Amino acid sequence: MTDNRVCTGACIFGKCPFETCIKHKQGSVHKAVKADMSILTKGKLPTLSTNFSGYGIAIDIGTTTVASYLYNYETGKCIDIESVINPQTSFGVDVISRIKYCRDKQSGLIELHTAIVDGLNKLIETLCSRQGIDVSQISKMSITGNTTMLCLAAKADPSPMGVSPFPMPFSFGEITTAKEMDLITDADVYLSKCMSSFVGGDITSAVLSSGMMNDDVSLLLDIGTNGEVALNAHGKILSSSTAAGPAFEGAELSCGMAAVKGAINSVYAMDGKIEHTTIGDVAPQGICGSGVIDTLALMKTSGAMDETGYIEEGPFTIEANGAAAFEICEGVYISQRDVRNIQTAKSAIAAGVLAIINNAGLSFDDVQTVYLAGGFGNYMDENNAILIGLLPETSLEKLKNIGNAAGAGAGMTLTFGEYQEESQKIAQASTHVELATSAYFMEKYVDCMMF
């Protein structure tokens, strides 16, 4: 790896291995890291039908990224979209680290609340400025996100979720005001209802927009910083969150980075050489999740990695930090440790899917459609995801990418009517499946470790 990086996962996720790294220059001060981004924001965006005037903004607060959508109530159309890296990433890579920050530091909640609200206000200002409207014309807002993100946005302490039995302090599904949240508009704000402590309003919103409740048996999978699964089994909803960790977002990998400009987002072989593409078509600075999936699939099919994940000697094998690694291009590689991180993450997700289906007394053959929600699920090569065991082998013909379904669901609830009621019914009908105590999950987790 070279040291002249503009922005890698090391910066975004709070580590600082390079003296030239932005995060290093910032010292211990929490500051936003700026980067050109490629965050999936489009999906099945709704057309609204209301009697409202003015404009509405739907926001999906992800652990790593935040996507916002500006709607014109007169036309019912989404007229602008803006996305940023969640400014809270400098406080911790995942929800657990941010819960811990709130629990361990007296000012933690205020710091994290201020960080996300400042970010949301900038998004609001950007959208309004670009469309030539005043923030006072925003009459309604709908905000979705996982339970921790909603707590932090609403200035509600998420600390109880950090201690067993991990109770959910607030389930939301209510209307508040922008002023109460320290936002710069006078809008009424709907906060989407959460299913459980670790299956939040974003999954409720995704289920709503996917239309999966019209199916007999279908599965929704959101692979991101958190791995969430929701199963509709003949109208009964089972949901859970898998302990996948942030590896698929590029964090904690040797050359990992978020899906920003310069990230290798696809890897393939041609004429005996390893080829790649990058976001922004610029020189590679690291690799993001979709590129990692491609690389592991290539390593498996080429014999550079065995079924246990062990990196074999070969033409693309190098030594990095005293261990074997697979070189993609100069300065970017997948190390043996990286393989293990992805291996445990993909195993948790794959086993979680099987465990929830088993809990419903069904098999994967009973599932009609697998809805892939979120940016990572949309960008990854589905065949390669199946090849490394992230998705079941028989799932290809069942897969349906639905983009940022959480953002689309938030847009639907901007109607402040039946869609809000429907989303609340979805959350209330959900039963949480605890995977940590499931013997079936642990059995499948071991099985799914193999490539």
C-alpha cells in the first residue's frame, strides 16, 4: 500500500496507520472526512399522492452512509437526492461502538446527536439550495434507520441496548417536530417504527417498499455494516440481525475502504491477468465490499485459495506484514487476515438466513423471492456471492435487487397516512429470532465457514 491516499477506510473508520492519512492530520479531533462518494440512493422510489403543499424530505440514516430524498408534494415526485458518509463514523465503525461511546462518556450522546444532526442539516440545506427553495418550504420529513441511529438522531440514549438483555429503549413509529430534533426546518417528522433493538426502522421501511408482504414466502436481506434478515412466512414476519461486522463496508481490511472514489469495486481475470474497475475510473486507492467479493471468488476458482480460506502459493501471492496475501494490483491486496474477517462475516449472514427460515418450519426451497436491499447488495456480483457461500446456491433465480429500499420506504411514509399505518403494522407483526442462543444457527455457522 502507498501512503499518498486521499481517503481510505483507514480514514473513514477512525484508524490512522499512515502519517499522510487525513485522520492522522486531524489528530484526536472528530471531524468529517470528505470524499467523492458512490452511495446507492436510487431504487423503487415512490410517487406520492397527498393533499400537502410544499416539499418533503425522506432520510435513511445508515450506520456508514446517509441518503436523503427531496420530494415535491405537488407532483409527488422525488426531485433531488444527496448522500454523505455518516459523520458519526469517526466515533465508531458500528452501532455497538457508538452505543458504548454513549455509555462510557458523559457527553457521548450529545456529541453523537450533534454530529448526525449537523450532517442532516447540511443535507437539507444542500437539497434546498440546489432546487432554489427555502428550508421553510419543507413541511414534512420522514426519517428511517436502525434503532441506534434513530435514537441518536432523536437524542435518546441507546445505552440500554449495550447490556444484556439488550432492551430497545424506544420503538419510535411516532411523529415529532424538526425543532425538537434540532433540525433547521419547521417540519413535522415521522420516525419509522423499529422491530427490535437490532432490527430497526430501516428494515421496516424496506419491507414496506419491497412489497414482499404480498408474497406467500419471501426473504429480505440487507447486507451492510449490520446484516439484517426479515422473512415473510405466510404473513408472519420473523427478523434478526447477524453479527457480520463492518467487513463488507471495507472496514478492518488491509486495503479496505468505503465505496468512494478510488475504491476497486469489481475484480475479474482476463488473458491471465487480474483486471479491476474503480469508482470514478481513477487510480485504485483500496478496495470496497463488492470488489472483495469478486476477489475471493476469483481466488477460489483460480486455486489461489482453498475451501477453508487458506491462501495458496501462486503467481499473484505476495507477502504482506509477514503473511500471505493475494495481490490485485500494486498496493492493493487481500491478506490472509482479510479472508478470515470476510469468512466470519459471510458465514454469519448465510447461517442467519438458514436459521430464520428453519425457525419458521420452512426450507430455502419454500422461499419464492429473495429481496436484496441496500447499496452493497445492489453492487455485488450475485454469482460471486453465491460462489463464496454468502448466498445459497439455489438463490440466483430468486434474487431481486431493490436498491435502497429503506429510503424508498421512508419516501412512502412522507404521505403521513396509510403507509405509516402499514409500516407500523409490519413492525408490530415482527417476531425477533435470537440467533446467539440458536443451536441450529451455530451448526450452520460452522458449515457456512467453508468457501
